[in-house]
Amino acid sequence: SSHTCDRTNCDGTTSTTLPTSTSPSGSGGGKNGGGEGEPHFSTWSGEKYDFMGQCDLVMLRNVDFMDGLGMHVHIRTKIRNIYSYIEAAAIKIGDDVFEVHGGMFQDHTYFVNGVEKAELPLSFGGHFQITLSNGGRGEKFRDFYTLGVGEDGHDSIIIKVKRMIAVHFEGASWSNFGPSEGLMGNYETGLRLGRNGKEIEDADAFAMAWQVGPDDPVLLSPKKGSIQYPAKCKMPKTTFRRLRFGGITDEQARSLCTGAEEFDHCVYDVV
């Protein structure tokens, strides 16, 4: 089709939580961020937002990575009742694609260039390696698929799986992630920029601008029920946020969320 996605109009969906902003990691420092949960996102600057829609989204893309080799990270969100969650995630570097598919009611699986459960660790993107590790007792996630694109394993993209999927960027350096765009926002400022480079303040509109469209490679295998462009992201009839708590103050929300594992995201949901 000759129609292109008008960057601010393409639908998107997803929400997730993540390590948090610019805490140093590794010898060179770097930034953290990502998405998980219902889902909640944390941009490069640590700003939190969520998106309850259902569709495939561009979490991050850096077409200039490694002199044009390219890096793409996509997620697929799925609505369950009044919220959504990340049910699949994929990474593409060069010609290689790594997909992880999970869900509430099924065991997760993964594919490397279409081959299910290829033996890990394995070479990826011509220069890197994907490894599998397991979370210990009490860990929020069970399996960790890690792709390090920096020296000594720094600059990591980690897909974490239990019942839901999380995608975290840890110790992300300017050299590898600086020119990137997508749901993570602008690397330097954290501003949520659309495909045309203009700021989009509304979280839903911002996510929808990054729905996977004709300008993007296909990373995630189409699946029954998944929303594919040109269909727009599906939104739930109502959302969790403000459903149980009405007219609550920020102070009251902070009190209610005391002890919550993801304190900032809890406050965001409740208020």
C-alpha cells in the first residue's frame, strides 16, 4: 500500500513498568527504562505513563545502530477485562529476529528466526548473544532473556517472563540507544515524541502514534485476535485507574500505596 502511517495518527498500545530512569549501570553508566504490568512504561527520563490498548507497538527503534545494522524492539499488548498486558515482545538486529510469546493462561515460548525454542545461548545479529537465566525464589519474573549490545554485556535489553512479559533496558548508553525513538521517548530529554518529532502530551495519543505500521518491519508473528495495522488499537470500555477510587488526593494515594512494589505506578493507577 502506498499509504504511510502519519506518525501522530497511527494507533498504538501498551503500558508497562520498569527499572527507572538514569541510574548508572556498568562501567560506562547509562539509562534504564521499559515496560511491564498492566502495562506501565517508564521513559528514559523516568517519567511514568500507561496505555491500556491492544495492538502491536514500537517500543524502540534505532535505524542507525551499528552503522545501519538497525535495532527494533516491538511489543504486543492484549486487553483482559479492564486493563491490558504485554503478551509478546520481539527484538530485531540486522536480519535476526527473537520473539517471546506468553500469556495469562499458557506457558510462554520463544522463536529465533521462526525456529521455536532454539538452544540458548546463541549468536544474534552477527555480533551479540542471547542468554537465558532464571529468577530465584520470590523473584517477580521467572525467565530472563538477555541481549547485551555493549561491551562486557552492558547496554542490555532484557525480556522477562512470568504470566506477563516485561521489556527492560538497562545501562543503555548514548552510543547504542541515543538516536532511538518510540515508546521510550527521547533519550536526552525523555519527551514523548511522535514519528514527526513533535511532542505528544496525551499518553494514549502518544502510544497510538507508535502502533506498528507500514514504515516498520514485522517482528511479531500475526496471531488470531491480534490487532494489525491498518486496524486501530482496541481500547477497553473502562480502565482500572480511578475505577475503585474516586476523588482521591495525591497524599491519600501515596498512603494507600505504601509498601507497593512499584510505588510510582501504584500512585499513578490510584489517582
